[in-house]
Amino acid sequence: MAQIDDAEIEKRFTHHPPTGEKVHVHENVRMVYRQLAHEVSGVLPESREKSLAITALEESLMWANAAIARNDPKT
């Protein structure tokens, strides 16, 4: 786990606009999550639990996008 120092705070709370290959990675990850959300939505009955499952996918997608944006794939 990363140490929460000034550099880590700057990394977490700074906008990281996607550039180059990261744009394509973001798009691919969103496509995979969108497909999964459609699959899950199609098989689960309308319920609070279904809503929570979809919300959990949204949250997971946000963390996936943060992982892409905040980290250099070369390191």
C-alpha cells in the first residue's frame, strides 16, 4: 500500500487527463464493464440487490479508471 505523503495526496487529488494509449485502455475497460452491466441487468430480477450490484460495478469502474489514470504503465 502506498504511503500517504504529500506526493501521494497530489497524485490522488490531481486531474489526470488521458493521453495516448491510456485513452484506448479507458475505452476498452468501459466497454467490458458496460457489457457486464448489460449481462447482469438481463439476468437479475428487479430488486434492491440488482441496484446494488449495478452500483458496485459503477464503483469498480471508477477505481479501474483511477488505476489507469494515476499509474504509468511503464513503471
